[in-house]
Amino acid sequence: MTELSISLLPETPADDAAIERLIARTFGPGRYARSAFRLRENNPHRHDLSFTASIGTMLVGSVRLTPIVIGDLPALLLGPLTVEPPFRSHGIGRRLVERALEAARAGLAEAGAARLVLLVGDEPYYGRMGFQRVPRGQVSLPGPVDPARVLVCPLDATPMDEVRGPVRKAFAPVAVQESA
């Protein structure tokens, strides 16, 4: 088989409708019941850390990173990662994840930057990209999840024992008014 010419580009708001259709096709209506969906619901993803894969003008894949907090630790939630079924097994998903992790690491110097990326997924697949299983009981997600599928990829030297607490949506800080 010939090598596919794949373009990886930062996601833009103009991509949203096509990505939502792709996610609906590949994950179906059951996606709404997942714990990860609950963290993404009404919690905007970061377009600057989310990427699309295209072959020519056809969108064939997408990955998104959404701000979350684990305990007090700023983090990002990876997902959904999706690739059109005919284009799976060509390394597109891996390339999307690696590009998103690279962009997240580049932002480590920002104040309050995420120190790790969390996902719910298959360790044999994501382990090749630096993800490791969170020890049982260290984190809790909003809803049922198989603890063996809760994985993190540190973006810096954050030790695994600091990855603990409830996983929740990251909200913009509330401005504090100074007293007169």
C-alpha cells in the first residue's frame, strides 16, 4: 500500500461541525454516557492544542485537549481521538496524539499550564506514546470507569504520586476585587 499524504493542522472553529459529525459516526450515541464526555460537556476544548488530520481536503481524524483539574493539579483531558474507519491502522491517531502532546509541552512555561494529560483508553495503544496507568484509587472521575483504563502522560517531571484526587472540569478563575 502507498504512503498516505496526511496534513496535521491546528483545529479551528470552522472545523467544529465536521469533527462533531466524525465523532458521531465513530462513537455513536453511547458517547454521552461516558465519564470523559461528562468532563468535556460545557467545558470548551483548547483549539490551540487540538488537531485535525486531512488527506487533501477530506477530514479523516481529530484529537482534542480539554482543560481539567486532578485534585489541585492543572491537566488536560485527551479525547475524543477519532479517525475515519477506512483510514485506521495508518498511524494517523498516533500522529495526532503526538502532535497534541508536543503542543501541550510547548505551553509548559505559561502560568497555570497543564502538567499532564489524562485519558480513558487502552494502555497497549497509548503506552507507546508515554501514557501510563494511574494507580488504583488515586483519582476519581465523574461516573463509572474501568480504573485499568485511566492513563496519564506527564508533560514535565510530575511524579505519579502527585496525580491524585477528583478529576473535574477546569473553570476560568474568578476575578477577585481588591478592597478599598
